[in-house]
Amino acid sequence: MPNIVPTDPAARELFDEMTRWPIFDPHSHINPHSPAARNLDEVLGYHYYTELAHSAGMPSELVAEDVAPRQRARNLSRYLDRIDNTVQYSWLTEIARTFYGFDDRINADTIDALYDRAEKSETGPAWDANVWSKTNLEACFLTNDFDDTLEGWDTSKYVPCLRTDDLVLKLHLPSTVERLKNSTGIDVVDYASLSQAIGILFERFKSKGAAACAISLPPDFAPFRATPKAAVTPIRRALHGMDLRPEEHTMIRRAVFWLLAEQCAEHKMPFDLMIGPIRGVYAAGVSGGRDLFDRRVSLHDYHELFNHFSNVTFPVSTLSPDAAGELVAYSWIFPNVVPMGYWWYSNIPAYIAADLKARLQAVPKTKQVGYYSDAYKLEFVLPKFNTFRKVLAETLADDGIRGRGWSVDRALDVAKLVILENPRRLFARG
Amino acid sequence: MPNIVPTDPAARELFDEMTRWPIFDPHSHINPHSPAARNLDEVLGYHYYTELAHSAGMPSELVAEDVAPRQRARNLSRYLDRIDNTVQYSWLTEIARTFYGFDDRINADTIDALYDRAEKSETGPAWDANVWSKTNLEACFLTNDFDDTLEGWDTSKYVPCLRTDDLVLKLHLPSTVERLKNSTGIDVVDYASLSQAIGILFERFKSKGAAACAISLPPDFAPFRATPKAAVTPIRRALHGMDLRPEEHTMIRRAVFWLLAEQCAEHKMPFDLMIGPIRGVYAAGVSGGRDLFDRRVSLHDYHELFNHFSNVTFPVSTLSPDAAGELVAYSWIFPNVVPMGYWWYSNIPAYIAADLKARLQAVPKTKQVGYYSDAYKLEFVLPKFNTFRKVLAETLADDGIRGRGWSVDRALDVAKLVILENPRRLFARG
Amino acid sequence: MPNIVPTDPAARELFDEMTRWPIFDPHSHINPHSPAARNLDEVLGYHYYTELAHSAGMPSELVAEDVAPRQRARNLSRYLDRIDNTVQYSWLTEIARTFYGFDDRINADTIDALYDRAEKSETGPAWDANVWSKTNLEACFLTNDFDDTLEGWDTSKYVPCLRTDDLVLKLHLPSTVERLKNSTGIDVVDYASLSQAIGILFERFKSKGAAACAISLPPDFAPFRATPKAAVTPIRRALHGMDLRPEEHTMIRRAVFWLLAEQCAEHKMPFDLMIGPIRGVYAAGVSGGRDLFDRRVSLHDYHELFNHFSNVTFPVSTLSPDAAGELVAYSWIFPNVVPMGYWWYSNIPAYIAADLKARLQAVPKTKQVGYYSDAYKLEFVLPKFNTFRKVLAETLADDGIRGRGWSVDRALDVAKLVILENPRRLFARG
């Protein structure tokens, strides 16, 4: 049993039933070669802990790369009491209890004992299987670089997704172009060869069972159509490492993005849009803890895209909590816009509860993707999904069962669609 | 009894009392010549059902104009199970039960039976009266084109409102100018004659008991004052069908809008502002299901208007759910700004509940207009008002009675102001 | 006992304990020479009452400066029934009961009796002490003009804060420059002497035990760094009363603001940022009731500041309710950004409850400053803090105790940090 369960009996009944279902996780950053944590440092290395501890006063040097793993865990542990009010901390205690059988408070006094229990370096694959099984995972989507060979793991369990930030946002970097050439065998020198190379990437990903193309986009990106004609020169300049003016960068981003959408259409792949982050806003932050957002963003910037690619499904996540209402409206109108999970700064129960209630009242139940873990290590999938399951159970009990007279079965049908059957169907492969 | 009632006893007591009050509906799109639905197709034709079903996968052709009404209903019914989680669907079941005595689930198997029951083509006026009476309607405001003759119905029940979108946003279209000439007898050729024609419209509407002027405005419209001097040339160009630059369009919109506000001041008519929609964002959508918004909008753009026309009451509805907090603040400060109901994408219980709590805590109780139906057919007034009454009852029970120790009578006094007495007073005619 | 207490038993237990704690109020507008109200007019003169009554129909002349105090109170009292739904009204009844032993409804019939009871002109200092003691105040921060002599009161109780709006936003006014010269003895004529004068202000404030520098900033202010080189000419022109172009105003604001931040760094003083208001939006409003905001504002505009001054703590208040989510995110990432209280248009229980839940789930508990009174008269500190304590108690009972299985003690530890210990530590002096 998770350590946090609904106290309301109707919600508890729904929650208990949900915990028996497998988990279908349509977005994570799991490394399929080493999915579960090999030690506690890999758990505590999740940026939520390092950034929150740093925000609460921990110097970032204490968790720097060159610190030994156990010492890093010890260092961090001295700051955990400052953040033990957070939902992120609750995931940690649930991991300690569920996977390590550890029930004590986690602090400087207990960190060594917990570290010892979490040491799995010699039993890695068995431990991966153990965590997978305890989590009752059915599928876990990955975030793969475009030049990932996608080899060496069971892609029916760890499902590839083509992550394309580098292609759209960093095409002007020589390293991107080099990687693209190497991974496709195409001499990428202009718009035509770029388009060809991108096509090859999609072919390879598709053949390996990839379920989606995905990208995270800054708030100032507006995916208006760039005609090949207008984009051809800026793209050639970028591919040759030449200096670019701001409007050329804009043109390149739009053109590459459009090429990706065309490939999604051709290969019938959903295109996950993760809208909002600005990278490196807090430059001195810990690794993974530097990005923020500007909340002045609107899905209206995406309307040309949604209209043009009516056959592409766009599962959309927005970053700023106050943008949630717009996603409800756009999902309610556009058949190809699907609200997907709760991302990062919006992945807080208070925000989820407020928005989920609206989604369940206003968006067709068959087109909602309830949640994804966004996890880097397998241990996080279960506690994060349990956080969502609790909110979902409470929302359905309160608003469905008590509020609208739904039966328990009717509430569970909605829950199952949102949390399991919709992602299965929307991301069906092959 | 409505099928959805509060389960909390205190809220139930308030709700039950509210259901005994008449309904004063200060905004709808009812056709006074045929207010109630003549058949189920007219109920299911409400854009909420067609757009949600389309969003959930129904091809728009299935509900196209040239499909026979019963077939349209059948077609739509096959998709209703996909949207039966929505609040809009709950209105449908309440209509079926209240007005057609139909308690089954509504789907492809039962649609014909329900269609038969809802067939009222031969008893139209009697049915109108029946629905009016069951709804306990006191007044239902209309949305009248400026060239509506306003004849053929009882305007004390179906109260005219002058809708002015076309004048402000489409003055450059020859059809608008033609309609204006025909309906006023004025040869509208320049600013002066335009002003004169608009004055005639207001006279006519006023003489027919019109209660308000109303307009919906896109997010990029900022009603700053346009001096007649600056507007005279662009308006003349528009009236003669000449090409216009973007800044001329802006000038025309501002100038015509200002003329309308002046007429509102002169005729002591409230000016309903419905702020936010962008028309045709999803061009391939079903009829009525193509408009969305850009949430980057602020009431600060309206401050010159609110200041200048201090004697005009502006009942304001905003479209984007996240804009609600600003309306609370502007209503709290400006005597002539009145928060009015919950519009369209904000008309979802989750959003209403969150915002209504704030309105009831921060805006004088005497200047809140709780709700309007926005309905196209009379049958929707009751279930939509019941949705609001439930949220209002729950809010007052939770925040007023339990939270602040109010008596039931005190809570009911507030409810009655908000839902009945304020709209009666603010929209008093004559 | 306050008249509004939680009904939920767990919340009530937390609330009762909190009412035993002293109040540490890190922001007010109290006048230390006359902190408590000398009569009821000074209570009712709080802009919340005059602006809400005016918004509800009271002509502003009825509370103009030249009206005699008792008559002003009588005039206002006739409108109180229109705003008795508001949280602000509930503060008034709590004051009447707690400080004046008055339990009746407050209206035109009872206003004279209440006025008589509240008459304290002859017992001022004793009454100040009485209110201080009943409120159980530990410290109350002030808002001091930069040229305040800071003399004549106990600065360990009434703690000075350097308010700097005039320096940043009104440097171009001769009166500002004059005051600056007079209060520092520096002949302020250019960037160097301005910088020197500002340094002297900080020295003086610091020596008098000032706890913070504070400023309120309009939504269009973006504190990017202005190099002295670029600012030197515009600042010289401003100091000599010369005409300034808009971009020169921008440069001056940025440069002066940067100088202030540098002084905060040097003197280890927190810099309170109160972001959002636009002054005089409703020009015809009552005193204190003319300011509003444009909700299109983002903390991203502040990222250079937060990065550059990593050693300065920035307690941040935002004005627009929908901006709250961004502050949660920025406080979660930036060690030096601290979410502080609920300001003005956001200081409504509905908004506090929604946001506080998120803060408690996502921001380290050691860096939250729960609340400040923003009061002008001492009597308001207690009812305003009680409003917050109630929301805090309910949030912790619901989300902490029931939602996450916290003990009462654990919930109280969090409460005590947020409401008392964090402000004590963050604003520690000397």
C-alpha cells in the first residue's frame, strides 16, 4: 500500500481499485539500459531533491558531479527536513518504504542505513525487474535522442519516443548537424537533405516501435508555417555554421518543426508538445534545476499547426499552472488536441486537482491522457502515479459520485479510460 | 427535481429554496418566434454537443445542415457515450427527464424513442408555454441583430438586447452598411450619418423595451477613445467599401464602439461586454464550434472606457478561465463594472466554483449578476441555471454558513440578490 | 475568540494553537506615532471600506477629507449592508467585537453607538498598548519614506522598512530630489552623488534597525541591468528637472533600482518586491481605491535581478491572483526568492486557499513567509492574520493531516515556520 491514500471512503474505494491496474506511462526519461536506481544517490539525484534542497540553502557544490555518491546522499540528507513538506519528498518516503522497506524518517542520522539498503549495483537487472513488477508497469515510454540506436532493450516495454528539441532549437550547432549526418548517413547540407535525413530518423524510430515524436518548446516559439522557399537559405546557413540573425533562427525553428509534423502525419505518430520552458533561467542552479518559464504564453499561437495537421494527434502539456484552462478549451474544440498529464511545475496536487476537475467536466473522456511520470529512474513511476491516482479518485468521488450521482462503476470506467485505455489507444504502435 | 442536487444538507436546503424562485435570464440566444425546441435535433444541435462529439471523433458531415433532423440526432447519439462525463451532457439528461419524462441513457439504442417524445412540431406555442412555465421563467433576454424589427412577440418576457458585433467588427462589409441603411432609413455615408443611424437603432430598441446593448470582442480589441476627427476618414472609407489598412480597422472599431457607449449613456442602457473570443480559430469545426481565445488579455485595456462612461453600467463576461481574478478586482473598484455570469469556456462548474467563491468574498453583493443561460433553446435555461444554483448553494453553505457563521436566511438573501434581484434592478427598463 | 473559526475539528485544533502564538507582521503601513485608531473614522477610512462602498454606489464626496469624521462614518454606514458579504467587512465586525466589545450589526442605526465606543482620542498611547497586547504582536514592520527621520518610537517593535517607490519611479520630480538632498545632506546632481545619497539612506535605516528595503513596481517595469555608463546622462537630466524621453525614464528606473539592490546586498537587507500595481487606473475613485493592474506580467522579467543578486533575499508579493503559480515555481528554484504573503487583490481567502495549498506542496517550508497585514491601523492586524490562520489551519488539516497522514505536531511545526519563524529569521536585524 502506498503511504498516502484517500481518507474519504468513496475515493478510497476508487483508489484501491486503481492500484490494481497496470501502469501505462506515456512519458519518462528512463534509461532503458539501467532503468532502476543502482543506489540511493541515483534516487536523490532526481533534480527535484537537489533543486529544492539548493533552494532551501544547500550549496550546489555539495551535490556536484565530483562528489562521491554516498557523500552526495549524506550531504543532501542534511537539508531534507527543510523540504519535507513537499509532494516531492513524499515520493521519496514512498520509494523508501515500497522498494527498500525503510520506514524511518530520512535524514542525516538514517541516510547511511537507507543507502545500504538501496545499494543494487551488483543485482541491477534483477532489481529492474523487481521494480517493474512491483510497479505493475505495462509500458514505459522513453525520451530518445534522435541519434539513439534504439538497441539493447525490449522496446515493447521501454517504448522509444523521438525527442526533437535539438533538431528544432539547436540546428545551428555543428554538433547537431554532425550527429544528424552520422545517424542517417545523409550529407545534410540543405533543406532537401535535411528533410531526407529527418525522414530517415522517423523510419528508424517507427521500425523500432516508437510511439511518439516529442518536443519541448519555449514560450516565445510560435509554430507558424514556414514555407520551404523562405526557409531554404537560413537552413543552409545554419547547416554550414554561419552566423544567423534572430529572424533566421525563427525561420529555421519553424521550418524544422513543420518538417517534423509532416513526418508525424506520414507515420501516424502522435506529436507530444510540451509547451513553456525557458532553459537556464537560473544559471547557477543545480543540474536539471535551472529552467523556468514566462507565463505569458497561449495555445492560440498553435492554431495554424492544429488546423493544418488535422490528422496528427497532439498530446499537449503546458508548463505554467495558469495556462491549464486554455488547454481544456483547445482540447474541447480541436479533435487532434489531447490534454496530457501534468508537467513539472504544474505537477503539484493542488494544481492537478483544480485542473483535473475541469478536464473531467469539459473534455470528452475518451481523449484525456491522465498522467505520465516524467521519471528518470523507475522507482519514481509508482509514487508519482499514486499521487495522481489519489487526486483522480478524490475528484471522481467528489464530483462524479457525490456531485452527479455516478455509480462506482461509472466513475471507474472514466478513471480507466483516462489513466490506462486512452494512452494505450492513442499511442498504439504499428 | 433536477437530477443533480447537492449532497451536503446545508447546500441542499439553499438549493431547494432557490429552485422555487423564478429565473431571470439576462442573456440568451433564444429565438422568440420559436423559443422551445420543436424536436430533439434542435436540442442536440446546440453546439456543445456537436463540437464535443466532433472533438471526440465524430466527422462533422454527420451533423451537416443537409442531413435530415432525425438522422442527425441518430448520428450524434452514437458518440454521446464519449462525452457523457461532461457537464454539457448532464444538461441533456436533465432536459430529457424534466421535459420529455425520459430517464434512460441516451444512446444509439434509445435515440429514436427519445426523438419521438421530443417531437413538438405540431404543438409549438403550447410547448413553448409549457417549458416557460416548468422553468418558472420571469424574463429571458435575447440577442437581437441591429436590424431586427423586434415585432411579433411579448417583449416583456423575451426582452430585446441590441447586439452590436457587426457594427463594430464588420462595418467594412457592404452587407452591414446595407442592413444599417435599410433598418434606419438613413443614407449612411460618413461619420455623422453613421452616428445618426446608430442613434435611431437605440431609439427603436429602447422603445421596444430593450434592456441592454451587448457585444463580444476579440482579445486584441482595446477600446481606447478614437476622436471623431481621427475616425472620420477611415469610417468614410469603410462605408464606401474601400480598402483599409490594419490601423484604419482599429480606428473604425474604436470609433464605432465609442458611439455605442455614448448611446448607452444617453439611453441609460447597460452595455454587456463579452471579452475574449477569436472567431474561426478551428475553421473546420462544426457550426458554433470554431471559436477559441488567446488568454493574454487584460481588463486594463478597458480602463479608459470605464472611466469615461462612469454612468454606463458594464456587465462584463470574460472568456478565459484564468482572467476571472482580474474581473473580481475591476468590479471591486469600478462602480460601473459588474461581473456577469460565466461564459462559454468559463461556464464549467470547476471554474464557476473557484471564481464564485472569490466574487462572494470580494465584490459587493449588490452588484453581482450571477448567471445567464446563453441558451439557444428554452429547454436549456433550467438545467444550466440549476448547475449554477448548485454551485452557488454549495459555495454559500461552505463559505458563508459554515465558514463565516451566516444564517440560512442571510445566505439566501445573498443568493437572491445575485441570481434574481440584481439582474432585475440592473437591467430595469423604461 | 475571533468570530470566524474553522468548523472542521482538526483545523480548529490547529487554529486554536496558532491564536496563542505572537504575531510577527513583516509589512504594514502603520504610523508608529499613532498606531491604533483614535476613532471609528480611522477604522472605516481603510480604503477597503470606502472603495467597496463607493463601488456599491456611495458617492465619493460622502467620505471626502472635508467631511467631519463622525459624519463620514455615518455616511459610510448606510452602505455597509451592500458589502457585508465581503471578507473585508468581516474584519470590521471582528474589530468591533474584539476591540470595542460591540456585537450588533453595524449600520446606520448602530453607527453612533459604535462610534462612541471607539473614541480613543484622549487615551491614545494606552489604547495603542491595549491593541498591541490583545493582538499579541511581537513586531510590526512599517513602510517608511526614505526621508523619514525614524525617530520617536521603539524601533524594535515598530520596525522600519525603507520604501523606495519614489526614488525609482519619481526621481524626475523636483520634490523627490529636494527630499533626497535634505535628508542626506548630499548635493545630488549626478549618478555618483545619487549613489552616494542612496548609500547614506541605507546607512541611516540600517542604524535604526531597518529590516528591509521595499518597493512596489508596475507591471511594465522589467529590472534589467542598466550600466552606470548608459544611465549617467538620463539620471543627470532627471536630477536637473529636464524633459525625459520614455526610454530615458526606463533607463533611470532600472539604474536606480539596481543601485538599491546593490545597497541591499551590501547591508544584507532583504528587498521586498511587490509586483503589479498600476496607479490611478480609476482616477475618480476614493483615496487608496484607484489602483489596479494588468495581469500580463511575468517573473521572468526579474530573472537577471535574481541571478545577479544571489546574496540578496527577495520576498516577493504579486498582485494578480493568476500570477500566483509562477511565484511558486520561482521560489522553488531560486534560493533567494521567497513567496511573501497575499497582497491586496490577492488577499482574498479563496485565492489564498488555492495558492497556499500549492506553496505548501512545492516550496521548501523554511522559505515561506505566510502573511503580513498591510494594515494602516493596528486594529486590522489581528483580524487579517486570523483570516490567514484559518486558511492555513484548514489547508494543513485537509492536505497535511488527512491528505498525507501528518501528525498535529508536524502540521503545527510547518504552520509555525510559515507564520512566525521564517519571517523572524529572514528579517533578522543587526
